[in-house]
Amino acid sequence: MKSLTLITQTLLLTAALALVGCGAISPGSDNKSGAAGASGAIAIKRYSMHGKVLSLDAGNKKARIDAGPIGDWMPTAMTMNYLVKDDAEFAKLSAGQTIDATVFVQGGDDSWIGEIKPSK
């Protein structure tokens, strides 16, 4: 009977530790903020971008940018439209400007730029 109680306690402790571990955030990763835990949140990856603003679509808060490679997310240079979620960040942009920014990627299809600054 004593060994059955010990086995039960060990199993409960193991299950509790496994559940706690699911919500842990791995330190030391520069490309991710957040973690997929028990809440089901999707990690946001961050990539540095350098590019030239070709045009702006204020109605949709999008900037058409000719950018160089963007980490392992976009390994070749490409021109595309980027969503700028924050109004203050969008206001920093003007056509013809060369910028450095951060591309945020959440899941496979959700991406936007922020942390925009003029390139030096």
C-alpha cells in the first residue's frame, strides 16, 4: 500500500511539472518574444530590415518597401507591401526614404513592421 501511494505521488508530481513546463519561456532567443504556452499564444519572431520606401498607402497603413534579405524569413531581397500597425510608426515614413526597421512575424501569415528609424 505504501508503494502505491509513493507511485501515485510521483505521477502527480511529474504531471504537475510537465504542465508548468509548457508555459516556460526559453531565455536567450533574440528572434522571439512570447511563447506558445497553455494559453495557445503564438510566438512573435523579430527580424531586422533595411530598405527603401517606394510608396505609402495611408488608407491601409501599408508601405511598399524594396528591402534586402530579412533573416531566415525572407532570405532574398524583395519588394513588397508591409503593414504598419502603429499610427506613430507610419507617420515616420516618407516615399524615397531609406530605413532600418523590425519585421514582426506571428504565425505564418501575420507580419508587420515597427521600430522604424531613418537609415544612417
